[in-house]
Amino acid sequence: MNSIQTAIQFVFQLLSIVIIADVFLSFFLPPDNQIRYTLDRLVQPMLRPIQRYVPPVGNFDFSPVVLLILIEIIEAVIIRII
């Protein structure tokens, strides 16, 4: 069980890092940059449903924050089930 729990935690941590990297790089890299394009393709499908309910405030988009919170909740639920 411990190895399954570790694997699940690793996957969710990796997903969180990808989301944070996507947000961070969006401030510095142009949209046509290959790294940013790849990260956007991974993250945007998860952000789109949240963006329908959480509109941007000014120039700040809170949907990645909401996604990170949801990921933490889902991870905790999965770990408890196991």
C-alpha cells in the first residue's frame, strides 16, 4: 500500500509542478514558445471548466489556484480511500 500511496502522491505533485510552471512561464515566455505551448496543452483542458465559473479579476486569473486546491483535495480523498 505504501508504494501505491507514494506513486499517487508523486503523480499529483508532478501535476501541481506542471501547473505552477505553466503559470510562471506565462509571465515570461511568449505564447508561441515550444515549452509554454506544451505546458498549455497539458494544463488548459483542466483549467477551462474552472474558468467558466471563476472569471479573471483584473489581469489575474484565479483558476490555476482553484485547480491546485482541487488537486490537493482529490489527492487527499484518493489517499484516504486507499
